[in-house]
Amino acid sequence: MADLHDYEAVSVYPLDDPVRDELLDTHNECVFNWSTQDGWPMGVIMSYVWRQGRFWLTAGAHRHRISAVRRDPRVSIVVTSTGTPLGSGKSLTAKGRCTIHEDPEIKAWFYPEFARHLNPDNEKAAESFRAMLDSPLRVVLEVVPEKWISYDGRKMFLDAAGKLPADAKRPPKSSDTVRLARELERRGLAK
């Protein structure tokens, strides 16, 4: 049995790159997060397609999130493995900057690609959806990740059972070393 005492230091269980890539390529739904004008965090579930090492999404130009991104392009995107062949317990958060596109060249490749991604088994539905997307008020959002946070719950459970190979763990991040130690000290729990 592994030497796990609690569920606090989980940064040692990130998604491996092939799993991360599979999750991004196969899933089509995320939570898109931004900050409102008065500083409140806000998020909505949106469909996305992962291409060229970035998230691509779309919305009507009149949506609050578009005004917010025009004001402050810093956003985050959260993707979970729930509902995918990977099963549950895996998550991925990307912090990045969002660019709003309205040019026809981007829309020309994005709309068909996005429609096919959301309707992979129905070409007629994909084409119908692509036509519906092509409206004068629609914009395309491009989010380029700058930082990743990921978690693979399967690794943690394998580790708790003493079945996770040592090389499957990564070194802990500062949240699980410096910040954890500081919080334990603050609470009088440091050893």
C-alpha cells in the first residue's frame, strides 16, 4: 500500500501527454471562463474543436463573454473526461489568451471543421449546422494555452493501492510543496 495519508497533494498525478491529446481531440465540450467588468469570474459550457494547438469556439458577437474578452482577453477553459471513452476522473484546465476573429478566411475553414466535429457521423447534419453558423453576427474565438493544469484520478487510485509505477508520477508543483507547507503551518498542523 502506498504512503498516502490524504487527498491534498495531487499535482503528482497529471495527465500524460497522449491522454491529454486524446481528451482534447475527442471531446467537444468545455467550460469557457472569463472575468466580468466588475471582476466576477463567469463561465459557460461551450462546444469547441482542438486544432493547431489551440481551442476554437464560436458565439454571437452580442454575448456578454465577447464584450468581456474584448476588454480582457485572459480566459481559461476546463475540459473533463466524463462522457468520453476515457471515462471519468480526468480533467484539464488551460489558461490562455483569447483572440476574436471575424475574418472570412478563418470562418471558411472553422465552420465546416467545427460542424463535422460536432456531427462526425452525420454529414447532412454537419452541413446544415455549418450553414446555420454562417451568420453576420457570429465570431470565432481562438484560445492559445499558456499554462496547463491537469489531473488523472486513475493514477491517484492506483497509487493508493500501491499499483502505480514510480515513473508515472511527476514531481509535485509548488502548490503541493511550498503552499501546502505554508497552509499546514498556518493551521498549526506542520510536523
